[in-house]
Amino acid sequence: MRGKPEQQMAMLTSLSTEDLIPMDHPIRRIRTVVEEVLADLDDQFTAMYSRIGRPSVPPEQLLKATVLMALYSVRSERAFCERLNYDLLFKWFLDLPIDAKAFDATTFTKNRDRLLSHDIADRFFAAVVRQAKLRRYLSSDHFSVDGTLLEAWASHKSFKPRDGSGPHTGPGRNAETNFRGQPRSNKTHQSTTDPEAMLARKSNNTAARLCYMGHLLMENRNALIVDIELTQADGYAERQAALDMLGRLPRRRRRRTVAADKAYDTADFVADCRDLDVTPHVAQHTNGRRSAIDGRTTRHGGHRVSQRIRARIEEPFGWVKTVGGGRKLRYIGRQRNRAWFLLAGATYNLIRIAALDAQMA
């Protein structure tokens, strides 16, 4: 017998979002870790707000929403608020009832600015790392470091001479511009859309784009991110950011190791690492030059192990660029993009922690 669609609307229902999410869904494990992280930050949330006035969007829901945006590749706050209207999993994750209205996109974005002004992204990432440390998932001895270019939200047309000169463009908002054959560099030009973005390229065989530089410090036991930074792509930031992240590690008597690729094989970086009591297990760069490390470092088996595990740092980079939607950044300015990068890195760690919890169960 052919079935017919039921058009009668239910007058009453006893269902809740909790009943609709499968008990074995991976999002449940992620939510458990997020709740522990937010409980750790409760005192800091209280200090952010006044005791009087109209209630705002709870900071817990703002951060949970950011996690969902990274997990489900939601490109913008407006798209997230639209999806929140009909996605019951999103409502469950945010502790909203089925009939709750979604946030207004403008109000939601305005409330997220408060998190930026109070450095909540840094604190949230640090709290996630603490949860991994409490579970003994982190190595305190062996690390890997790397950097990657993240394309800025700015086009080549916005890259104009700093002194205001240059060819006249045609009428219209997106006028045609021909800059072929013109010398363009970060010293003489600047983006009018995002002045902090800089022209950079990955290699001599790739096109230059307006970019920022993302940096990760990964521990080698479970490939969890222990530190993260976003800087301008000035050509020197990769090694300097690595030293800054290594310098933020707690001091200890026992020496650490850090694995890195050939871009880090410089005399200054190797010397600075040793000053921090860190043994640099960098890949040797011997193409037309002499490596900064020799057999005293490479003869040990630990150097080979570090170089083998170092490849895993590409996993969080790949996740942030694809699932996290970071191949092309969505904000203007280093501060806002850095906050997003921190929260995307924290979300990646949440996925790894939840997966490790499932293995240990």
C-alpha cells in the first residue's frame, strides 16, 4: 500500500533535543570536553560582565558556537545563525530548547567582539591544553614546529603604492586594473583592504598572495597542539615565532627536542634553540650550503624519529584549512584572524582529545 505524507501538525510533543542525538555520536564526547573547559573559565566570564543591565548572549554559547562553526565548516556568523533555526544538533550543543529562536546575526557578532577584547581565545585554547595535560596526553620532552601561509581577505587590486601614486583605475566598485610588469613589494605597497596583510609566496614557483603566517607547536606523543600563533608573513616570522613558542614552554632541567623542516636549518635558529635548552632536530639543508647541525645531532636515533613524527604537524594545518575553512581567512586584521586561528586550533585539539578518550574507555 502506498503511504501518504502526514500533514497534521502535532499539537504537543514531549521530545527534547537530548532525545534526538544518538548516544554514540562523536559530538557527545566533544561536548563533554567543552563543558569541562568552560567550567574552568567560569570566573573569567564573570569578570567580563557587569552585574546590572540587560543579559547578553552567554559567553559559553558564543564559544560553543565558534566550535560548531569550525566542526561543520560554517563560513560566517550569519550563516550559522540561519542554520541554528533548523539544526537541532546545533541547538542541543548550545543547550537551547527546540522552540528557541536563533540569535540575531548582528547581535551575535557584536557579542563576539567582547571575547576578542578580553583575550578569551587565548584563555580558551590554554584551557583546552590543560584538559589534555590532565589526561596525560601531552609529551613534555619532544615537539615539532612548522608554519604555513594563510591567504588574507584582500585581493591584489587592493595592493597599492603607499604614497598614493599608481595608474588610474576605471569607474565602479570593482574596476579593472592592470599591474602587469610593475614592481610591487611590501616596502612600497600596502593593501587598502587589510593593511596588515603582506605579499608572500610559498616558493619561487608559486604565485605571491596577500597572506598571514600561521604557526603551530605540536607535541610528538599524540600530535596535539600545545601553542599556536599568527603573525605577518614578513619572511622571518617562521623561525621567530617558533622561538617565541618554545620560550613560552615551562622551564625545566631536562633538555627538550624540537623537529622542524629545512627552513629552520639556520645558524641563528639552532643557536637560539640551544640557548633555550632545546635540541634542534631540524632537517639538514645542504643544497648549495652547509647545514647548521652535524653528525653530533644526526647520528642519534632520536633525530630520525623526530623527523618521521614531524610530518604529523601537517594534519592540523590540513584540518584548519579544509574543515575549519581557513585556507582563505574571513576577517580583516591580524588580531581578529589570530583569535579565529586560536579557536580553530582549540577545536582541532577537542577532536583529538575526544578520540583519545574513546580509545582509553
